[in-house]
Amino acid sequence: AEPPVPVASLTRTATYVPETGFAHSVTVQGTMMDSKALATCGRLQSDGRSGCWIIAPVGDERSAITVVLGFVEPGAVSSELAQLRAKAPSMVDVTGRLQPGEVIAPPGAVLKPSTSVANINVNELAMRWGVDLLDGYVVAEVPMVGAAVTAPLVLPPSGITLRNLFYAWQWWAFAAFVVF
């Protein structure tokens, strides 16, 4: 329910998105680098359909952030990417929700097509796109291609976890042992 804030106020290059930034409404203004658009497939919508997200960097010469432009069916990925890559870079003003970057295991020796990535991994995308990326990605509220993304958002952790509670008790037990 909070009003959108500029994305640069919540995240920076070379730092992680703070938990308070998860799912926060943000605005991104800058040049959308259409020619660098990629697909990340195997994404589930809330209605159970599986497809691909189309992503592209939005920013300026100093830094950019990954923006999820929309959800497309697997059969339409090639044509959507071809249309985007044929366009010249354009100025955009995107409102969406900020999400933390996806953490993945070190990649194996698998050759990926130049039009797709397995996950939205900021480090991999920064190398592919040749730009400094802000951590995380923004899911656009109004799709720029295909349909709106209806996947659930990652929310910050809340409450007390049993694991953390045991860690707190553990230190008291260590202190009691030292005193004994």
C-alpha cells in the first residue's frame, strides 16, 4: 500500500537488496536496452501455466536493473525476443515490485542459448550485458510484452524461527558452562 519509491533508494550495485526492500513498490526510469532482452523459462503463473519471463536491463550508462517485462508462452518466446531485439533503445518509466536476485548453485558445463538464462542471477546478467547491475529485479506491474506476471512475490521473513531461538539459548548454555 506504500507509494512507489525510486529503485536506487532501496538497492545499490555490489550490495544485496535489504529485506525491507522485498516486494516494495518501486519506479525505474531510464533506457530499456531492448537489444539485450533474454528469456528465463520454466516459470509458473499462479494459475499453474508454465512459460517464460522476458527480461531486459533498464537504466543509464552508470547502472541498470533487470526488469521482468512480461510472461509469454514457450512457443512465443522466439518471436517476442526478435521483436524486442529489433527495436532501438527507448526511454521508459516502469512501476513494479522489487525482488531479490535468485541464488543458484555454481553452473555446470552446460551451453545455454544466447537468448536465455536459467535464473535471474545478477552476476551472470552483468557479465552477459556488460553493465553494472543493481541487485535484484523488478517485476513490472503493467506488462510490456505478453501477459502480466502473476507468480507469488518473495516476501521478507517474519516472526521467530525455531532455529534462531535455539541459537539464542545455546549462548546462554555456553555462558552457564563457563561459570560452572
